[in-house]
Amino acid sequence: MDMVIKEIKKDALAEGIPIMLDDGIEFLCNFIKEHECKKILEIGAAVGYSAIMMANVDEKINITTIERDEKRYLKALENIKKADKEKQIKLIYNDALNINIEDEEFDLIFIDAAKAQNIKFFQRFGLYLKSHGFIITDNLNFHGLVDKDLEEIESKNVRGIVRKIKEFKEFLLENNDYETVFYDVGDGISVSEKIKE
Ligand code: SAH
Ligand code: MG
């Protein structure tokens, strides 16, 4: 890992930004390499760490990434510039549920944003995924909470998010347009291949 990305990572962790865990980002980058993904859409840029890591896999990779938080968006802009990845990464400042993508076809969509909205992101952006492309979603374990019974979770807020993640996993299992495999790496990752032609 080069110095710039090390610094970006250190700053993000110091600021409490929930960037991908080491084994999660390693899994994602290996996946991109193995499947030769070249057009990638990311929901949830935060400060640009994962987008820069993905762009580093291959210079032919192009990434569109979306962030709705102004402070993080500005930091991501700065980081992308610092990492010299402006040519490869297009950063959009908006709520992902508000934007319209102009009929692009992505090889990979990486969902790493508001955990309660995963079904919405999946349905909305799945339209822009090519056949046999992949949707990868992060944080399906939510620090181990998703394995617990809902009654065991005290905070009402947390319980709501956990319920949504459980619903999302059900949604993936029942979705016949995609074939999903769950991986216990990072904070829990799913890989869904679009099998619909
Ligand atoms: N992928 C990043 C971490 C993302 S953290 C990395 O690993 O480096 C999740 C981010 O998603 C947060 O910064 C949050 O502001 C953003 N987010 C959540 N819901 C969103 C939405 N609907 N549209 C755009 N960004 C969203
Ligand atoms: Mg995450």
C-alpha cells in the first residue's frame, strides 16, 4: 500500500469514518481483479478510501461513486486528488436515491451506504447492471448483531437496522434474478450475480 492511501486510511479511522475493514477491502479488490470488473458503481463513498483502493487494482477501471454527506464528499474530493485518481473516479454529491444514472451498464455495483436502504439501492441500481454483473453489499453482519434474535437487542434504533438487514438477506435469497453467496469476511459481504439475461 502506498503512503497516500495509508494516510487516507489513518485519517479516516481517526475521524471515525466507517471505511471497509482490511479483509473486506482485500476480498473486494481480489474479486475485481479476478472478474476483470472495469465499470464500477459505488453507493457510499465516505472519504473515498474504498473507491481509491478499487481504482488501484487496474488503471483501466472506472468508478462512479456517490456520497450525500457534504463534509465527507469534500474530503473524498481532496483524497481522490491527492491519490491522483481523478481520471478514474467520478464522485457525485447527492443522495443515491435521488440521482439518475444515464443508461450505463456496470460490471459491478458496490453497496456500502445506509444499511436500512439496501433493498431500495439494489432494485434501483440493479437496472444498470449488465447481465452476469455483480452486486456486492457490505455490512451484513453489522458487528455480529444480525445473528441475534431481535428481542435480544435493546436499542430500538439498532433493532430497526438489524430487522432491515435480515429483510435484505431474505430478499436476496428469494430473488430469482440473482444468485447470491454470503461471505463471512469483513463485516459480512454478499455477492449477487445477475443471472437474468
Ligand atoms: N465505502 C466507504 C465507506 C462508506 S460509509 C469506504 O469503505 O471507504 C457509508 C457512507 O454512505 C456514509 O459516508 C454515508 O454518508 C453514505 N450514505 C448513506 N446513505 C446514502 C445515500 N442514500 N446516498 C449517498 N450516500 C449515502
Ligand atoms: Mg461498510
